[in-house]
Amino acid sequence: MPAVFVHGNPETAAVWDLLLAELAPTRTDVICLSPPGFGAPLPAGFAATPAGYRDWLAVELAAFGEPVDLVGHDFGGTHVLNVVLSHPHLVRSWVSDTLGSFDPDYEWHELARRWQTPGVGEADVAARFGAAPEERAAVLVERGMGRAVAARVAAGQNEAMGRAVLTLYRAAAAGAPGLGLPLERAAARPGLAILATADHVVGSEEQRRRAAARAGARVAVLDGLGHWWMTHEPDRGAAALTGFWASLP
């Protein structure tokens, strides 16, 4: 039964590197799936929307032939929840750090609002993803990513990622969290909400706890860690995951 990791924006699978190194002594069945446009090619005609990524992830998981332990970060955490809500048979357990975005009171962060604004968003992604690799890495570090992985992530950022960002964030702003499905359905499978207390883009602590309760999920608090918690003190994130998996039937 593999553990499947799905990252978000503006990332590649390299964002997991330090965490997976911590997990290696106890978990050897780890697989990273890169959403189209985010470290993987963006096929012509691919629907880079919440529904499109949900369907992509469901197809990838079905290919394993058995339920998986599914872990998602950032928009990857949203893709995880959307699969759990619609295809619970594909999952043994799930982990997400973005449950706050499913709360009715959630408000988009400043950068997301920029990407959702016509003209402003296009200018931002052109400057952001068109910059030199070292400049892209510096921006990631400035926003909180650990230096040890920022250069690896920045190497995979490109124009296709920028296009996917705009489509995804604009579609998400126009739609409903969970694609209209009640969050309570996530309780059909054991879940864990990662709550990094210094992460200020995925909702308030109250919103995240409220959404976790609705989803029937346990909460693992990573005090003092921010949005890219897996790139800082990865041993703490690994301990939260292994403890959760050890508790499963």
C-alpha cells in the first residue's frame, strides 16, 4: 500500500525531498505525483481546474489497484480532499494542510487575489516564472521555503506553470470548495489535518480546526512552522505522518 504525495503551487515534487529523507527508514513505498504544469508537462487541452486535477489524481490512484495513504500540500492538499470526497474507495487514509480553505469564512490570500485578477495575474506570472532560476529561488526563500530545496523547486518553474496557476486559481475562485460536495464526506476515511501555526495562507487556526472537525480528521500541530513546513525541521512533519499511519487499522 503506497504512500502518495501530491504538491501544490508554485512547486515541483522537490518540495518533499527533506521530508521523504526523514521517512525513508520507516517507509519505502513512497511515490510522488506531480500535477500537470507543476513539475510535469501540461498537455494541450488539459483542464487545469480543481475538477480537472481531481480527475487526473483519481486516474493516477486507480492505477495502483489498491487504496493508498494520500498526502497533499497546498493546492495538492485540495486535490487530495476533492478525491477523498468523490472517490473514497481509492484511499486508505488522507493528510492535508489546506482544510482551512474549505471553511465558509476562508478568504483568499493576497497573492492568490493577484493571480485571479485579469492583467495583474498575467504580469505577475510572466515576471515570476520568466526570471532567472536564482531569482526564482530567492523569491521562494523570501516567501518562506527552506534554502535546501528552493533551488531544486525553482529549476522546475516555467511558463507552463504560470499558465496553470492562472487557470487553476481563477477557476477555484469561481467555484465552490470541495466542488460542491459536503466536507463531512471526508470522514469516510481516516484523515489528518496538518496545522502549521505560522502558515498564514490556508486560513486561520480556528478555520482549520473547524474544517478538520467537519471532515472527521485528527489535527497535528506543527508549532512555529509555516506554509512550507516540510522544508523546515522535516523530522517533525515525518513524526506526525508516521504516528498517524501507525494508528491506522
